[in-house]
Amino acid sequence: MYRSAAKRLLPYSSFSVKQCLQASRLPITRPRFRFLSSATSDPPFPNGFNTTTSSSSTQTDEFRNPSDSGASRRTTPRANYEEEQARVLAASLLHVFRLGWTEAAMIAGARDAGVSPSIVGSIPQKEAALVEYFMDECLQKLIDTIDSGNLQLQDLVPSERIAKLVKCRLELQAPYISKWPQALSIQAQPSNFPTSFKQRAMLVDELWHAVSDEGDGNGVDWYLKRTVLGGIYSTTEVYMLTDKSPDFNDTWVFLNQRVRDAFDLKKTFQEVKYFAEAVGAGMGGTFQGFMKKG
């Protein structure tokens, strides 16, 4: 079920899941830290946290200086925008509720940011850039929440950790749920798919690391876990689009069931693996006996 779900998520990709994950693993499996030389004054993010600019002049691959206010903060690789472009994208999110993921929302955001609307023309892929910026901000918010310890993941079993983390991430886009089908359509366009796939791969990898997954990064198990979790996330995300229950309660019930199914599937894979090893050992012994007789 999850393999077919994963395939449906990749209708435009000419790469295999394994190839795409390999291509994006370097920035994923070794989270990078960036130096933030100064605080930003971006408009507040609708979900309750401030956006940060991605200007290359304020970021390097180092820990933030301990003398700065606050502890070191993990950040993820993301698209680089000029300071004014980042301000426009941040302000544009406030207009997505009414105008959708459109150039019109970006023009309104530019006016709010005190920048000429003509700057929208300098932002590559416009609407896709707005969705990409939002996805980056959500991932950063998730990382900050994980690192804060407020989720108390240490008190939960792995299946409960996964369900809680996926719920935490999807709740960030709940305010945009009426406009999210448009965002998914933008992400699925062939020109935008590589970026959207990489962002989702980064998200899934961050989720597994938060669950304290230390599996072999070169084995099939590494890819299998991320493919299954990606399927859980995506199917729950789609289910959420049609959920009319209070506070998306039906979505969280659906999510919990999918996670339980996945862990049952993991047990099945383990049983098959042990069986195959036993059969292989038995066949190896039989073959050696046959050769000795020969």
C-alpha cells in the first residue's frame, strides 16, 4: 500500500526514489548550522513565529556565535534570497488566505513590506518560490520545536513519536488548508518537482532523526523507512484536505492508524528477513554438503 502511495507521489519524476534520496542525502544526513549575524525584523509568520531572511551575506556553515543572544540554533539548507525578496515572501504569506499562492499575493506582500511590486518579477518561479519559502519556514519551525524539548519525545515509544511529529508539522499548514490543494498542484509541476521532492525528503529525514533512528545509512532499510514515512505523511496530508471534523480530529485518528499499520509492516519485514537468512543458511549448508559429496 505504501509503495503504491509513494509511486503516486512521484508522477513526474524520471528518477527512482533511491536515486532522489541519494542526491539529497548530503545536506540531509549531516544537518548544517548557519551563523546568524543579526536579528531580522520580518513580519510575524501566521503560525506564531518569525520568519528569517536567507541572505547569503548573513549565513555561513558555522554555529552561531555563543556570545549572541540565545543558544545555538540548527537550520536547514534552503534557497537564498536577497533580503528584500525574503521580506516580500514573508509578508506575502499573510495574503495567501485571501489570494492563494499567487503572484497577486506576492504583490500585496511587497506593498506591505514597503517594496516596489516590481520586485516580484525578480523572484524566480514566483508562486513556486512562495510555496518553497513556506515549506522551509515550516521545517525550521519543526526543528526549533524539536530542539526545544517541548514535545517530550523521550517519554514516548517510536510509533507515538512519529505520530506526534507528523501531527506537529501538519498543524503548521492547517491555517492554509483551503488553499493547500493549489500549493500541492504547484509542487507537482515538472519544473518544481525536484525542489519539492527534496524538501519532503529533508522533512522525512528530520522526522526519523527526531525518533532517534540511527539505522544504516547505506542499507535498503534506510530507504524503506523514509519511503514508508513519506507515504504516511503524504496520505495524511491529502486526507486532511477533506476533513471537516473539529480541529482535524479525524485526520489524527487516520494518522495514528497509518503509523500502527506501518509498524506492523516493519515487524512483517523483520520476520521475512529472518526467514530469508535462515533459508539462506540452510541452503548454504546443503550446497556445501553436496559439493563435498561430489
